[in-house]
Amino acid sequence: MDETILSVLEGNDELSRVVLVHRRGFGANAVVLRRESFSEAIGWFEQSSVEMSPDQVGQLKQALGTVPMSKVKPPRTSFGRRYESGSYAMSISLATQNAG
């Protein structure tokens, strides 16, 4: 597993931050958003994370307005639930990605 830090975003205070990571390995690519905190005893440590597939990153870019709609694969629905917002559509997955 190989990780590259793409960016570090400031947190609400000097003891927190969000780290944007590109993770590669075992035939898969993902972007990970990690919420980290700082402790004098151990340094920076992960509080929580969200792993996004390349398709999800494309959908996020489109939702933020950085990529035209035609360049992004349409989101798939999960359990038939689809939420519309203006010209954008988002699927909310009810399945746990990291189960197992």
C-alpha cells in the first residue's frame, strides 16, 4: 500500500487538520480524507477517514463545479434511493464500503 499526501487543510484549531491522501495498492486507487488530531505524547493521529473511489472523486468535482456534468459518470442509486438537487443528482449509499 502506497500513500501520497496531496494536501493538508487547516482544522478548527491548531490541534486538528484534514489530510487529503492518494492511496494506491493491490490494484486499487482511492482518495482518502483523514481527520487528524495532535497530541504532545504521540503526534498526529487519525480520528476518522472517508475513502473515495475515482468515480466518487469525479462526482465530487462535478458537485463542486470544477468539472462539467458531461465529464462525470452519473451516480448509481443504492436501494432505489436517489436524491435530486437542481441539475445535480447524488446517490446515498446505505451499504458499508469497508464491510468484511
